Amino acid sequence: MQIPEDMSRVDNGDGNLCSDMLSKLSLLKEKNKLMENELKEMQERYSEMSLKFAKVEGERQK
């Protein structure tokens, strides 16, 4: 993973860069959590669909 250029600078002492980076980090963590939840929901839906497909396929082969 590459670090964006604006995040690779060193704080100039006024604390703004550090504060900005912490804000960006917080936003990224929140986005990551939302994406993890979305992925979990997708995995659950996939599992449900796979089970339904297996049942239908089993019935079809009888």
C-alpha cells in the first residue's frame, strides 16, 4: 500500500498536519468498518443463495 504524498510529509510544528492525518485516519477506519460489514452481508447472502441452489439442484436430480 502506497502512502499518499500529502501524508508522507513531516509535521511543521503547528500540529495541523498531524490533526489532518488523524482526521483522515479516522475516516479511513470508519470506511473500512463499513466495507467489512458490507462484505459480511454479501458473504451471508452468497451462502444463502448457494444453499438454495444446492437444494434446487438436489430436487432437480431426483
